[in-house]
Amino acid sequence: MRVKKYLSVTALSVIAVTVLLPILFTFSASLMSNVEISRNFGDASRDGSFTPFHIFPSKLAFDGYLELLIRNPNYLMRFWISLGICMCISSGQLIISILGGYAFSKFRFPLRDVIFYCIIILMMLPYQVTVVPTYIVIRELGLINSYVSLILPSIFSAFGVFLMRQVMSAIPDSILEAAKLDGANTFTALYRVLVPCCSSGIAALTVLSFVDAWNMVEQPIVFIKDTFKQPLSVFLLAVNGENMALGFACGVIMIIPVLFLLLFFEKQLVSGIGYSVMK
Amino acid sequence: MKNKTLIRASLVFFIALLGFTFVSYSVYNASLPVVTTVMTEKGSIVQSTTTSGELFEENAEICVKFSLPFSEDSKVQPINNVTVEYNSLITYLSEFDEVIAEKVEPVTSIASIKSRAISEDQTCMEYVAVLDSPEGDVLMKSNTNITVSSKSEGYSYIVPSSCVRRDADGDYIFRLIERNSLFGKEYCVERVTVTIKAQNGHQSAIDSQDILISAQIVYSTTLPLYNGSTVAVQ
């Protein structure tokens, strides 16, 4: 029993180190100078060469942070743009998903299950499959090169509708019937009764949609032609090639909002995702 | 308790980032190189060389003898005349032809090339030119300056010589470009490789594969410029 426990702890520790090492490396490399990064990792891309294991900075340098926070406002402006886009997408997804989940779980209408299965099929499709039709629609709407082109296609999430449907299905219909007996209409019942009951699912969806939007790369590359309009997630690729210390500092700044969100909704996220595996 | 700490921490983080955004925006604007620009012009370049010469009289004509390096010969050949500045005794007469004053003054006249030959030591070209219409009583032994000017062909792009920079990759200029940015319109400079077709002391005729008609070319800058540098225009 004790051996089994030690084995599981060792295995989990190895996995934890493997997962946490890149994050730790990002933090420590952001405190290295460009010279130190180039000296230690400059040959990383060369075939057949080994990169030395150099995780802690030999001398603290804040070049990346100085560039990011003081010298050039471009990166922080992109941070705010990314944040704005993510907040729009997250709130849009919440509204659409809650309404969709409400309809699929609490109403009976023709082809309800067929439409729901279509949504599940849509959920299985990789984004790359739908990118060309989405591009054509966005182009026809004249939205190419605007932030709306990022927000509009993303506010409908098949996974969000599916998750909210699962969460709402778990809530007994009798609660809604009681609310209706007390005089609540369809939307009041949703807003006053169902939504507070689904807080864990909503929190999980908020975190997942925010993280998804925060890390999006394909959509801005396809829909935003002006490079100066690109959000931080895309801009980070360009930064990494030119100034690695700055790239790592940007990486740290990018991690922090998501980290706050995950820590804030930690409990709800676990229980909310649990609904998605319910039948 | 944990949530309150998290909310406070996230508030501090976002407010700090907002503050840094404003600070970096101000620092960024203040640290931009300030450039002055000029427009390219169409036209020709007057190339001139000045040398000293010796005046003498021959067959009742005032002649001037001077020499030039072989490289300057091309300036003399096309137009076959030079500008000669010499001292002459100028007599001022009244309306009754009475001499009022006599002054030695510098005078400029055109002289036609009479002969050109390689010098004996074969180091330069020697010329003899005849003053077309000498003015006053020419002082033969005074200082004489000969200016050889040749007007070059017409060029599409003429810029001040200080616009043209040089490095290991050759001659180049910085062209000012307006572009959209996160902060609205901003100016940046673009490196354009050029070939110098002709040059005098202060102007250069340049040629480029890029079209430079009505382009604004960086004339001076307060900080070193690189291709793509964002600049402020004075």
C-alpha cells in the first residue's frame, strides 16, 4: 500500500515537474539578459546540438520588462486589446451558451435532439475545417481587418452550449415550475432561478472561453491583415524572434490574467467541467 | 479570504499595467528621433571646379592659361568655355567723359577654350582660353580664378547631399512613410538603396528602383535611424 502511494507520488511529481518546468523557465528567462539567453539557448534550434540546462539567471536583468513596461507601449496596448477581445468573446459566449443550454434542456421543440447532435458534431470539428467558410462569411460582411471578425464567430461555442445544456439538465424542472407558479416568466425564471443554480458551470465556461480566446492565434492571423492590430498572442511570435528577453517578459504578462482567473474559479471549474461528462 | 486577496492582487496588477501603459506611451513619444525632411526635386546639377590661372596677352587678345586634372576635363569639353574671375582697373567716367574714379575691382568674364593639351609631365591637362569680352584694363599679374562649370543632364530625383548615407551595403536614403498604428497615424522611415548619378558640393542626383516622386526624404535626425524606425517629424 505504502509502495503504491510512493509510486503514485513519484509519478505525479514527475508529471508536475514536466508541466511546471516551462512555466518556471518562462519566469526565470524573463529575468535573463538577451546575451545570456542567446549564449545558453542560441543553438537550441540547431540540429544535433544540446542546449545546456540553464534555468536560473546568472545575473538578474530586467531588459525585457523595461522594454515591455517602460520603453515601448506597443506590447501593453496589445495586452489591453487582447483583454478587450477576450472579455467580449467570453461574455458573448456566456449569453449564447446560457440561452442555448436553456432551450435544449428545458424546452421541447421539433428537431431539438437533431439540432443538439449537430452541435455536438460541430464541437468535434477542428477549427481549421471551418476557417475557410468563416473567412468567406466575414469577408462578405465586410468585417475583415476589424476586431468584430474575431469576436463574432467566437461568441457561439458548441462546447459552451453543450456544457450549459448538461448543467441545466441536472437542475430539476420542479424548481422552474415553482418559479413560474410564483409569477416568473421564461426569462425571469432563467435569470433569477436557473442562472444562480448553474454558477459552477458558468464559471467553468467563463474560464474556458477566456483561456481559449486569450490564446487564439489562427483567427487573428486569418482575419486581421494589419500587423499593428494583432493581439498579444500573435504578436508574441514576432517578438520571440527579435528580442527573446522581451518575448519571455511578454509571456509572463500573458500568463498572469489567466492565472488569476483560474485561481479565482478553481473550485467551480472542477465541478463545472464535471457536468460535461454527465449523461 | 482567498478570493479577496486574489481580487486585490488582480486589481493591483491591472492598475499597475494601466499606469505603465501611460508611462511607456509618454516615454516612447519623448524618445522618438526627430527628423527633418525634404522633397525630391527634378532638375540638373551644376558641377563646378575652381582653379587658378595665369593671364597673358597674345595677338591683342587677353588669354588665360590654366591646368586641370584629367578627371575634370569632361567638365570643360561639352561647353568649351570657362568663367574667369580676374582683377581689372575700372575707370568711371562722367557724362562728359571725364574720369571720375579708377578702381581695381574683381570682374567675371566668360572665356572660350582656345587650346587644350596634356602637360609635359603628363599629370594634368593644360588649357588656354580667350576672354570673350574683357572688362576694364585687365591687370595681368593679379590673382585669377577660373571656374569650370558643367551642367549635368536632367535627373528625376535631386536631394541635398546630406540625405544620402553610406554603409557597407552602399548608398541609401531614408524615405518617410506614414502608417497606421495602434496610436493612430505615425511616421516611420524606410531604407531605400540608391545610386548616385551626379554630385556637387551640396546636391546629389540619385537613382533608385523605387519611385521617389514627391517622396519625403530624411534630411537630418536627432538619433540614429534604422529601417522601420518610428520617428517624429519636425
